[in-house]
Amino acid sequence: MKKFFLLVLVASFIVSCNNNSVKSGVLVTDISELNASIEKAQPGDIITLANGVWKDVEIKFKAEGAVNKPITINVETPGEVFIEGVSSLKFGGNYLVVDGLHFRNGYSPDEAVVIFRIDKETIANHCTFTNSVIEDFNKMSRDDSDRWIQFWGRHNTLSNCYITGKTNRGPTIRVDLKGNEHISNYHQIVNNHFGPRPPKGGASGETIQIGDSYSSMSPSYTMVANNLFEECNGEVEIISSKTNFNEFRNNVFYKSEGSLVTRHGNYCTIDGNYFIGDGENENIGGIRIINTGHWVTNNYFFNLKGKSFRSPLAVMNGIPKSPLNRYNQVTDVVVAYNTYINCDAPWQFGVGQNLAQKDVLPASEIRSARPLRTIVANNVLYNEVGAEKLVVEHDKADGVIFKSNVVNNQGVPFNDYDGGIQNVSFDLSEVGENILVQASNLDVEAYKGFEFEKISKDLFGNSRNSNNSIGAVVNTNASSPSILDKSKYGPSWYSDEVEASEAKTIEVTDGDNLQEKIDEASNGDIILLKDGVLNVNKSLVISKGITIKAENVSKTSLNYSGEANTPLFELHPKGFLIVESVNLKGNGTQQAFASLKENMYTHFGLSVSNCEITDFNFALKAYKQSFAERITIENTSISNCNNGLELSEETNDRGDYNTEYLTIINCKFNNVNENVIDYYRGGYDESTIGGNLILTNSTFTNCGGKEQNGILINTRGIVNVDISDNTFKNNPIKLVALLWGAKNNSHANNTISNSGKIVVEENLKLKLMY
């Protein structure tokens, strides 16, 4: 009888297990098993993804966990579960956690890779995406916009993730607030490592965007804290805050070409952040202020050389009665207890004032409203080399009050703004890498402004109650904060450190198949061409970083006999090509170098030196939606080509362009009919402050005869142009160049004969983007 009851008990337990919900630690091996487990999941359950590649999976995590009993999807072994192909993750429900995924080798089929909602009715609250990686998960076209993380709902968290390599349109992370269920959301973006985001070549390349202009008056209360932003260079705004009451605390911005920007919205707290530059790059910025009521306190700025929009502190002019999507006036801002070390002209006011452009812009676009009721107090500045201007007034800073600020300007005189900036000699002590603070407390009484008592801690978290020294740090004996210790950010199981491998040299003779040798090479390897002529009848595909060079200068030729309108070198995504000392020859119908016509989902790069390029239709053709961070041509001749360097297909007038840096040094252009250098950025987008052309020590002879607009060097809309020390001879055109005087366009020491002239037009008429 006892045996009978024991059997019944065991049978009942088995049945109960079969009919019950998923239990903790259930392992699933494919998407159907995962979906079934999600459907059965109860609070506290854990669903584990088996090791391997999960390809083309759209995970819809719809379930209901509970406080302290979330439902979790994790992985069998961190670092061994990969989400690839056309894949995404959507949360829908409450108290859900996803831990340990690695997105790579693919892209999202939807508006984002990870979305905190399944649809408009099924949103996420109290959900977390953590301890995960998203790398190079780009759409196939640069203009195909998406986000990698999209917040909806309330109280959701992104934590301890590593995110890198976004190149297509759209912010890496966006917080959306369309609807009452999404405002006052208190989202958390904490302890993440945002790895390099290369320049996008246009707007909409932020790393984080919180809200948009149409929800900018809504309260968000999003917290962005303890993150590392490393080389986040997508555009001028690393973080674009566009809602109210957001907080940015204890983040590190390391060599990132842009700024933390209060683009729309009010009452942000920016406290305890580090902005680290390299002492040279003028694109590395700090904080840019627009709108009302922000507090900028306890921040540390080091080696920043940015100007205007990218200055350490840029306070903008606004537009009177500005619409939501433009620039509201700065009012009631506090900038206190910050430290600036070796930052040229760290405080810039009236940034963006454009009164000189009133002839080409409507009145509704003129930024004439100066900052009001702004207090700059208790800050410390140190310049190793004294600066003539600590404060740059792009417009009058008559609405700014300076109190109890101190500078060691090495004896160089400056405007002290009625004693609000004091000259004090003091030394620095090194607390840690890139962290220098005053060596002793400064005998300066701190200004006690309204509610300044709420600034109760310093940069390192020390109390200000007993020692309210000015500057970001009160304790000069503080220990190193180790802000660049990458183990403090991102997933515990992942490292972005890659051991450098020694480059291999692969020799090629005229009997070898060059494409096979290229395929054999690894990133960084060198293809060495022996003397002679190599005949190439099909495009050489470049999809990695390699160097192709001749053993001896001008003794090796690549003769291309491929089809018309095909390139000798076909540059694919991640194709970074260096060509040295090779003669390239076509038949007049092909291209020497060209990007793919489509599916350029990430960048390419090109460097050409000591080469001869002859008899091609195009020397270089960059197709629409392709982008190279750098294209450099040096000591090279381009002759007998219908077209030269054509980078002008981004005609959507949204501020996009095909390369960030185009550098041409000591080159010769002979008998190039049109598009000799055609470099275009369209649309009046003042936040896209890129496009960079350096053209020096080069010669142009008999070029531009078929150029339809009569301009030899076309740089329409490019912001930074330097044309200097060149010779233009017998070019049948009207103008050598038409430069944009209001921007950073310049020319000097050029010799021009029988080639038209260089004209500078102060304000170009451009299409408004908004």
C-alpha cells in the first residue's frame, strides 16, 4: 500500500512538472522553444539560451514578472551566444530581464535592435537589458535609419553593456516620450561602455538622444550615469537632451568628438562628469547649453581645444519666440564648482549667433536672444600657456554674472569681468591619469548663490560641508578615480582590447592572381608588387584593411581591362585601402576606385601616394550612402580622365556628405574634364559642422573644360576648406572655387593664370532642413 501511494505521489509530481510553467534554468535551443518558454513563464523563472549562433530571430519577450521576482532570459555561457542575421529583441510587460546577448553580423528588421515595447499597446515597464554587446549591427544603407536601443514605457534600464560601431542614420539610443505612459519615465542608462562611433558624415549620429523637439516640454527624468563614452564621434552631439529633468552624472567622455548638449527641454543636472581631450583635436568638446534652468556642477574638463559649438562650455544664443524644433533662449543657468585644465577659451557665450546671415535666412532663424540670468561661479581654471581670452563673447554676455572664479593664466592679462575672475598663482598635483587638481586649497571664499547649498558633494563624492573649496575637487589628497579602467563599464565577460598582430608581407609577381593574394591577406597585411605590368580584367574587391605597394617607385603598373563603369579597386564596407607607388591605367571608361553602389552598411577608407592614375572615366567615384572617414591623395598625378574625385551624391540636403576628411597634397591634375574635385554637403544644417578639405601644393592644368557650372573645385556646403599654395594654369573655367565666407573656408598663396578666380561669398543660400 505504501508503495502504491509512493507511485501516485511520484506520478503526480511528474504531471505537475509537465503542466506547470517554465522552471528556473530551463535551457532552450531554438526560437520555437524560446517562444514556448516565454509563453509559460512565471515570476522568478529563468530561460537560458543554448550556446551557439541564433540567426534571424525576432525575440518578443512578452511576460509578467514581479517585484524582486523578474523573469529572466540569460545565456548558457556568456560570450558564446551570438544573435546574428536579421534579428531583434522586444520587451513587453513588467519586470523582465535579458542578460548576456551578443548582437553581431546582422541588423534589425525593425525600428531598433532592442525595443522596450512590442507594439503601441504592449509596452515595457521595469525591464532591463544588461551585460550584453551590440557591435556593427548596421542596416545595409547609411540612410536606412534605426536605433540600437529604443526606450518606451517607464523605469527601464540599460546597464553594463558594450555598444560600438553604429554608422547608419539614427541615434544609437533614443528615449521616446509620445504618450502619457512614456513621460516621467525615470529610465536608467548606467555603467555602459559606448565604444567608438565613427563620424556619420551628417546629422542624426548621436550616441544618446532623449526625446525629440515635439516632446521636448515633457518631463523625462532619465538618468545617464557612470558610463564611458570612448571616441563617440558620430556628430557634434554625443548626447542630445530634448526633454525636462534629465540627469547626467559621473560619466567619462574620452576623446569623443562632440559635446553633451541640452538641445531642447529644461532643468537638466550635469554633475561630476569628465571631459578628456588630447590637447590637439578641436572637434573634442564639452557641454553645450540651450534652454532654461540647467545646473552644471562638479565637472572636470581636461585638454579640450574645441571652439564655438565644441568649446568646453558653449552657451548658445536663442531665437526670439523660438518654435520647439529650433533654439530657445538660455535663462537661469548655473555653472559652478567646475575645473578646467589646459582648455583654451573655456567659456563661450552667444555661440551660434548669426546676425550676419539675415540676408539669406528668414527672421525666424536668426539667433539673437542672448543668455539671461546665468551665473558662473566658484570655478577653477589653469592654463599651462596663458590665454588672451578666457571668455569668448560671440554676442554680448551682458546676461552672465561671474563670481569667485579663479585662474592661473601664467601672467597673461585677461578681462576679469568686474572681479568675477581672479588671477591666482597655484600649482597642480596629479591624482591619476588625465586628472590634475590644484595642489592646495585656494584661499578664495566661495560664492553662495541661491540653493548652492544643494551642491553638497564634489567630483569624487567628498562632502563640501567642512571644506567648501572652489573647483570640482575639495580634497587635494584624493586618490585616483581610475576613470579609464574599462573593467568598471560594460559586460563582465567582454573586452574590446585586441592584441596587435604583426603585419605580413605577401609578394605578387606578374604571374600571380592578385585577387587571390588579397583574399589570403589579413587586416593590416601588405601586398608587395614586384616590378612589371600586372593585367587585371576584373574588379579587385577590398573588404579589409590592406596595403598594396610596389617594390620600387614607378616600376609597377596595374593595367585594368574590366568592363565600362566598373572600378579597378572596388571598395566594400570595412575596405580600408592604402596604395603606394603604383601606376594605375584604364581604357577611359572605368573607375580607378569606387565604393559599392549599394549596401555600404559601414565605412571604407582610401589613401593613395606616389601613384599615377591615367585614362579612367573616374579617378574616384563615391556612390550615394557610402562614407569614408578619410580619403588622402598625396604625391600623385591624375591625368587624361573624364572625371576626377567625385564625392557629390549626397543630394538629399540633410547635411550628409561622402567623406569627413578629404586631403590632397602635392598632386598633379592634368586634362581632367569635369568633377575635378567635387565635394558636396547640402542643406542648411548648422549642427553638422563637418566636411573638411585640405588642398595644398598641387597643380591643375587644362582641367574642367566640361564642368557644367564653370567651377573647377566644387566644395558646396563643406564647412572647413583650405585651398593654399596651389597652381592653376590654363583651366577653361569661370571660377577656380566659390568659397563660403561665413564658415571656415580660406585660400592663400595660390598662383592662378588663365583659369578664372577664387571667389568668397559670405553667405551662401542653402536649403533649410526643417
